[in-house]
Amino acid sequence: MFVFHSSLTWHISDFWLIHIAILCSYDLQRPISEQKELLNKWNEMGTDEPDLSLFRPVYAPKDFLEVLMNLRNPNYENGDQPSSRNHLGLIQVPLKVKDIPELKEYFGELGLNTGQLGIDDSAQVPPELFENEHLRIGQKVLTEQDSAAAQQYVRQGCPTALRAELWALILNISNQPEDILYYEQLKSNVIQHDLLVDSLIYKDVKLTASNDDYYFVFEDYLYQVLFCFSRDTSVLEHFTYSSATPPKSYIRGKLGMEEYAVFYPPSGVIPFHGFSMYVAPLCFLYHEPSKLYQIFREMYVRFFFRLHSISSHPSGIVSLCLLFETLLQTHLPQLFYHLREIGAQPLRISFKWMVRAFSGYLATDQLLLLWDRILGYNSLEILAVLAAAVFAFRAVNLMEVTSLAAAEAVLADLSTLKVMPLLQIFLFATVT
């Protein structure tokens, strides 16, 4: 159980409830003429330039970090928390996280002596021989349609030609006629009803993916997927294994009367600043809107929701933050203390990478190699390991900085980094 310390006693979803009355009045059925217009430009929504000057994201990663920093365990409220006696980071919740030996064991298939896609050389097998054999095995896995085998297989990376099919197999997405029909029903709901959340989605895409050199070409896909997602009540099912609760709205004129309460948005998910970047990389793999939608929805309810909800789960954002800080403090103590002393707590820089699963920060080919391993290990812990590895890689330069701004400048561009070498060096070349 967590509580908030000091004056920050609200949950992100509670903040949304403050605006319930406004939300209710903005859920409108579109006029027929507007419905026809939207249907005609469904594949060209990126050309729209709605007036978004009055809209801003409900919250950004930096706001969420402030909430996490104020979490405390009430069992230790009157004394030192076990984790805080020696832990000098921003997260002060005593959770058990893996150390390097445990991570080495858990991510064993990433070892230096195991063939990997994403590594340019190998001490054991020439890259071209490994890639050819790996491709052959991947094709066999697809032929047999074995989801468990596919999950094990992608721990060494997916060949580009097989990634879309392998991910779909792991996620149990087959895009059957009933799935396509369900997507079309969601689309029809978008056409018929105008929600306030649509403007928040527009705003987020315009602020993020539309300005990204890799993803701006997928702007239309992003609107299609996210508008449908906001109306998909099946997404609510993930709250049964989440510590969060979906925000509620009320039928107009019935504010506060529980029998008239409805979840708002219908999916129960509030888009924060950067939310659209969970979808953008998937657009490289899937070009059929219904299948793209299903893949994203499954990725969200399996993984991404944990990056913006508070829990003690090992893949939850609180544990990831603590794992990152613990790895740095333990294995790069001089760097950690130096950054802390100059007011540049490392988590203030790395948090935005982790909360977006590095989307928009890494080159797309490297990001997809990283997400291969998320699917393969069914875990987000690798995000914290990579964040620590990035700091280790830039440690020499970071030891020279004297301010948070300077540290941020050193780590401003991750687009040239190679994910797998960084992970291997940090995990398997670190003295423990």
C-alpha cells in the first residue's frame, strides 16, 4: 500500500474528476453533415488543423514523477524506511528490485556468448551465419504457430521480415472477421460522437509524433487508433489487475449520483503527454488499421498501462524507477553522487525515457529490438537496465557537468545509440 506524502494527495485519475462537468457537456453526437465529412476524410485526418489553443495535456511525465517522489509506505511513516537508509534517490518506497546478478540470470539469453540480433559482431558465431540460422528458426516457429516458442525466440531479437507476424503470434492477435467488425464498430462510434478526449489526442499527436522525423508520416494512423481506443470499453478489463481505477463521469444533470455514473473516457484511460508514442512505432509493422489497433490495445493492456499507473508490480513504473536508481547508486556510485550533488538527480532525466518505453528517443530499428525483449521476457524491467546503461555509456562526459541543464544536454540525443551492446556491456561486463 502506498500513500502520498506532503500536500500531493491526489491521484492522476482524481485530477481528471475535477473536470467531470465539463466532460459531460462535451460528449456530443455529431451532426449528420459532420459525420459524413469525418467519414470522407478518415484516412486524411492529419490534414485537419483544429483550434487546440485552449487545450493542454492533462499531465506530463514530469508531473507524474512529482507524484511518485511523494509516495511513502505508511508502515514506515514514523521512522526510517528500509530503502531510504542507504538509498539516496528520488523514490522512497521500499520495494524489492533485482540486483545485477539476478538481472544476469533473468536476462541470461542476452549474454555475451549468445547470438543476438542487434549486435554487429560475435565472439562465437559470425553474424551472417547466426542471422541466417535465426531466420530459419523463426520461420519454423511461425509455421508451427507456437506462441510460447515465439516468445522464447524473440529474446534474441526478431528478423525484420518476421517481426510483425511473431509479435502478433505472441500477443495472440489473428485479426479474424469478428475482430475487424469490432474495429469498424469503434470507428462508427468515433464518426457519430464527438468527445473532449479527441481534442486531447489531437493535441498530443501534434506535440509529439507530428514533430518526429520517424513518425510524422503515420499521423493519420495515430488518430484512427487512438480515437477508437478511447471508446473501447473492453480496455476496462485491465483495471481488474491494475491498482488504478477508471475515472467516472455522470449523465448530464445527475452529477454525484452513482446510479448514473459512467466511465469517461469509455476506455477508462486518460491520454497524457506522449501517450501517442506507444502507438507510433507499431505503425512501421502493421498497415491494416484493424490489426494495428488490436496489436496496440494488447500491448497496452499487457505492458504500457504499467508505465503510468502506481503499483508495486516489478514492471510498474515505481519499481522501474527504484531499479534504475539502485543500479546507478550501486554500480556507478561516483557518477550518482556527483549528479546528485549538482542537483541533477539521474531519475529526472531518465524518467521520460522509461515512461514512454524509449519511444521517440531511440532510432526506430533500435527501439523495435528493445521491444522484442519486452515481449520475449514479458517484462518492462529492461527499460530501467537500459536507462542505467545509457548513463554508464556517457559517464565520462557526465562527470564533467555542473548543472542539470548540462547533464540533460549530454543525454539529449539517444538516436545514435545501439541498444544491445549497451545492455550486454552493462549487464555482463559489470564487476559484481
